[in-house]
Amino acid sequence: MVRVVLKHLNGPRAAQADVLEIDLRNEVVLGQAGAALLRLASPGGDRGGSWQARIIPVEGSGQRFVLVDLDSPAGIYVNRKRVADAVLLRPGDIIQLGEQGTELEFSLEAQAP
């Protein structure tokens, strides 16, 4: 298990963090649907898309993850650049849901053995 930390940088949950324990065979789905591991409001309050992005562990890497846009209408950004393909995430990267949307700082938290 790995702990993925997504710290909210803006919006109603600013300065709060979600700590998600992830089995390296699973993924984190970001979106509005009830089944999303991390439920987030869409940019501008639009309820158009249920899934916005997913964070997927890189197989065999231990603690490396990629972010993939799930064709969200508002787009997904990493460090202010729109994502078109899978992007390797590094601790401190800022994930943004839409140009004016929710910003999350990605990091990993060490777990005790």
C-alpha cells in the first residue's frame, strides 16, 4: 500500500488534504460520480462529466504514478499545462481540474513497515 496525498489548494476545502491508501494494483479516480475515490466539484459547478481524471500506479515501479485525463470537457492540467497524454506525477506537482478549477498538490506519504 502507498499513501497518496492530495492537498486542496483552493475552493471550499482549501488547506485540507485527502490521504488515500492505494493498493498498487488499483487507481484513484477523480470526479463527481459517487463511485469516484475522490469526489470533487467540477469547474464552474458544471455537472456534465462524471469522471475527470485518474491517477494510475506505474507497474513495477513501487511509488510512481501517472495522471490521465478521462476526456473531461474542461481539461486537466499539471503545473498549469494542459494534459493530452499520460503524465508522470512527481511530489509537489499541481493537478488542476479545468483552467479555473480545483487545484490539488500531489505527494506521497511514507508508511511505517
